[in-house]
Amino acid sequence: GAVVSQHPSRVICKSGTSVKIECRSLDFQATTMFWYRQFPKKSLMLMATSNEGSKATYEQGVEKDKFLINHASLTLSTLTVTSAHPEDSSFYICSARGPAGEINEQFFGPGTRLTVL
Amino acid sequence: GQNIDQPTEMTATEGAIVQINCTYQTSGFNGLFWYQQHAGEAPTFLSYNVLDGLEEKGRFSSFLSRSKGYSYLLLKELQMKDSASYLCAALDSNYQLIWGAGTKLIIKP
């Protein structure tokens, strides 16, 4: 099956710093990638949808200047949490969808646990 | 609005069968997914239904009724490792996944 990797798997940073999370599709080209965050015992919350070569579409309530998304190639999307604060601590998960015509499945990365001190 | 409903928590006994129900209301419909998520891990794909009926895959089966906006995930011969959250998600007309809050399944010996 399709594999999506995410790096880093865990990061601890000081308040005010920026953190970059990478999401890569390893064996397929992903025209669309999704970024989710998940709080403990809660379901996934879609933050934004990124399409290769174009600007990301952010969900309502998600600050685009705080959560910068870049989808520069068909295999890589990055999420940068700028000026992180303790309330940004969460589990961030990316997923990738293959080209049109395939099953509408999303392939998930293993997630990144961010802790902001 | 768009909405997915599933029970918050269920308990079952090892070796038994459990059915997790999910009802959905979405703007358009392009299929329904079930994912398994262990604590601290990302979701893993279990099943995808877009046509009415039952899809069987080993110990897991998934059912869909489009007219009723209803799906269920059936787990047979439960094992302790099946203890996890089970997420129901519907794909809307924009191919966006609408997620349920998940059902935490507790398996007891």
C-alpha cells in the first residue's frame, strides 16, 4: 500500500519558536495533502488542504499566518507552526490522496506530537 | 450542516462480536470510511464503502445503506489488540472527509 512519512515524530520546543513538520508520500505522487490536528480523546480536525503548486485552503478558524503550509512538489508538503505557544501543543497528522481515478482513500502519516513549553 | 454520529464508547468481551454504528449527513456523498486508531498513533485504513451492502475483509466487515445514511463496522472474534478507537468518516461532494468523533472500543478478557 501507499506509504506516507512524517518528520519529526516528536518535537519539544520553547514558546515563541517555529517548528516545521514534513509530510512525504514515499511511493506515489500526491496531488492533494491534508493537515489535521488532534487533541487527546478527540477526533481529527482538518486544518487545511494543500494542492501541489497552489495555495493551501484553510478551514474556518485556522490562522493561515500561524500555520504555514507549502506543497512544493507532488511528494512533499510542509507545515510550519510559527511562534508556537503552549496551546499549539497537539498531535499533527498529515494525509495524502493520490491522483484522481484511484480509490478516494487518504493515506495517513504516523503523526507528529508537538509539545510547546 | 454536515454531521457524523457514532457512539462514544463500547465494551465487548474477547472472542465475541461487536457492531459499531455510524449515521451521517453530508452535502453529497462519495463513500464512507472506517479507520482504526490506537492511542498516540495515526489512523489506519480499515474499509471503504460507496455502494450499498456488506463488504467483508477477514474478521472485519463494513455495511452501508445510502438511503438511510447509515453504516456499521462489524468486528468478529475480538482480540485484545482490537482495543482502539474506530473512526467513521464520510466523503462529501467536495471529496472532503467529514469525521466522526470516534468510538472507543474496550475489550475485556
